[in-house]
Amino acid sequence: MTRHLPGMTKVGEQRFREDPGLYYEDFEAGDIYEHWPGRTITEADNVWFTLLTMNTHPLHFDHNYAAASEFGKPLVNSTFTLSLVAGMCVSSSSQKAIANLGFEEVKIPAPVFVGDTLYAETKVLGKRESRSRPTAGVVRVCHSGKKQSGEYVMHITRSFFATKRGHAVTDKMRKEGN
């Protein structure tokens, strides 16, 4: 009997390797993938990211300034939220991808604050065969982030170059015994 362990590839006798990500063939328009686990945002996340990227808007790191704003407290840097939501989606969507092709649209329907826990999901919008590479295709998705309350805080429309089965870097490494 051959065992199949979801998310694992057999690499030897009773030896399995984690194998995250999907191949081009696995994507189907309309599918929604719920990514796990969620991630609670800390003050350190927000301040470090804001200062690391040299974003000088005090709304992200000056509590006195933020208290006088309509929000009454510091906002989480929206590019941190973008990075977090996109990153949370990689392992079960684009881990086997060749390259990110671009972000078409980013929408921010609600603010994010320190202490919010974000969860992510991906909806497959469509796919097409590559015109230049027979071993890959283009997949278009919408990654969404939502708070613990279920309120959506970000939608990211993105396209990436997905490998076909047998052509991912991990497939090559497995063939070479790595």
C-alpha cells in the first residue's frame, strides 16, 4: 500500500519532505484557500517596519500624534499589512512559483491596529498557459486579509508565474537527491 500524506512528498522509505505550494494544474478559477495560522500584530512589528522602511508619518509610531487623529491610536503601516497578508498566502498558493509578475490592485477597506489578528485567504481569479514557457502558466489571484472579527482589511490582486507539475525547483532537487 502506498501512503499519501497531504502536503508531503515521499523521498525515501518512511521518509517524507514537506512540499508546500501548488502546481499550475492545481489551480481552478473560483477556488478559495483559507491560510492558517493567523498572525497577531504587535507594536514592535509596526514600529520596526515603519522605521525600517523610513516611513516618517507619525500616525504609525507617535502615540501622542495618533491620539489626536480620527483613529485615536496608532495605525499599523499599510505596507506591513500588505507584506503580511501576501506572505501568509505563499505556502499554500505560490510556494512553487517561478516569479511574482505583479500587483494589479491593492485595496484597504478598513484600518488595522496593534493587537489585531489577521487571517488570510486566496481566491483564484483565473489562469492561462504561458506563451513563452511550456512548463509554466500565469495564475491570477486575490489575496484578502481580515481581522479576527471577520472584517476585511486588505485585498491584493496579484499574478504569478506558476510551474507545472514536475518542473518546480523542489522537483529538480528531489531528482538530484537533495
